[in-house]
Amino acid sequence: MDNYIKIIFFAISAVIVNGIVMQDDNIFARAQYSCEYSIKDDGSTICTLTNFHPGTSLFYVLNPENATEVQFTNSSHIRIPSTLFTEIPGLQNLNLSDFHIRRIQKSSFTNAVALKTLDLSYNLLQEVLKSTFKRASTLQELFLHNNNIEVVEYNAFKYLRNLTTLTLNNNHIKHLSKNAFEDLSNLRTLLLNDNRISVVSSALKPLRALEMLTLHNNLMHYVRVKVMNKYLRNLTNVTLQNNEWFCPGVKLMTDYMAANAVDTDVVNATELECQDSENVVLMMDEKDLAEIQELSTSTFINPVFNHHFH
């Protein structure tokens, strides 16, 4: 009899919201969704969830099957559900671009054992906190461009040893700690353009596999040649335009890049606008200034460096 009453209670308490069954189980409001499936050219399976409820954090997918990608339609202002990867364990690609997301919970990636691509671009994120993506260690591509990010904490991307692409361009980043990119030993593409960054050299040291680096439209003064020579030996493409380069360091950088087959968005040093005022010197990193002074006065400095640094 008690069980019969309980069944009636749940039947009465069920609520329909935009075609989704919301049930009150006296603990959480849980939404039930059904995947609409489609097959991509590569054979992977897409699960489309329609009318995803903005406040949904716990939910059920009735037929997750073998979905590797999720798309949301007629949905907005959502947050990353804490049970998403439990409900769809094979999820590899997740696109949450332009969903007005303001912050990322560390619990969002619980059980994200297969996730390879995560797109959080065009949202309202303001910070990337320490070890935010710790539980998403399988990530290969992470897109964070066109947000409002001002802070990237140290070890923000720790444990992402499989990451090959990271986009942080078009944000409001001013400072990158030397540990900001710790563990990103396989990163090949890093987009930092269109921020407010002035110092970057120390942060680049862990990126030994880096091939492409975009720095244009920042407040950069100098990128240490010795850092490039020792740590960025795979670098093939760098963008430099529209910064506040310190004139005595410009030729050192461009000569090194030319000698080591690093393509840039300038042909030679004369194309880069630069400054040599006292104000620029006061804003510069001490290690950057020390290297410029050392290399500008050393007898071995010439237009072709060929990795002969002491």
C-alpha cells in the first residue's frame, strides 16, 4: 500500500517544462532527455539535446547509446552539468560556445574520461582557476577565446599533457605566471593575441613542442631569445604586430627568428613599431632587460645566431 501511494505521489509531482519531464524526488529536480541521433561523415555519433533547461545540473539521458558528441538546440544560459559525462560516458567533443557561461566548476568534468575537444569560446568566463581542467586530462583541444578572461592562475592547465591546441585570444589577460602552462609539454598551437599581456617569456618554458604562437595586439615589450633557443626549438610561426616592443630588443628577436626559419608577420625589424622611452624601460621585466643588455654587447652576436648561446 505504501509503495502504491508513493507511485501516485511521483505521478502527481511530475512537471512538464518545455517538453521535458521534471520530477521532484524530494532531493533534486532531475530532467529526463532523449537524444536525437545523427551520424557524421567520420562515422561518429552526435546526440542532440533540445530545450536544455538553464538550471539543470542533474539530469538523465534516456538513450545515450554510443554518442561521442553532444549538441544543444533551443538552449541558452546553461552551465556544464555535473552528471553530463556520467550520462554520456563516451563523450569526446563538447561544444558550449556562446552559452553565456560565467564560470566553470571543477566538478563539471567528473568522469570525463574520453573528452578530446571542449569549446567554451564566446562565453562570459572571467578566470581560469588552478587545476580547473584536472579531471579532463584526455583533452586535446581547448577553446577559450572571446571570453572576458582576466586571470589565468598558476597551474590552470595542469594535468593536460595531451593538449595540442589552446586558444586564449581575444580576452583581457594582463599577466601569465611562469607556471600558467605547466604540464603542456605536447602543446603545438597557442593563441594569445588580442589581450593585454606585456611579459610572456617565463610562461613559455614548458612548451617544448610549441609550433605556432600568436602575440599580436598585446602590450609586449620583448620575448627572450634565450628562452626561444632553449625551450621553443620547434617553433615555426609567431605573430608580432601591434605591440609596444622595446626598440633595442626588436632586432635581436627578428634576427633570431629569421636565422631559425621561424615565420613571422613581419619581414624584418624595421616593420615593427617600437619604443625606447624611459617609461617602457620602467614597465619591462628585469630579466628581459638584462638579456637585451647582454646580447647587445656580446662579441658573438651577429645576424645569424645558429643556437650559439652560452
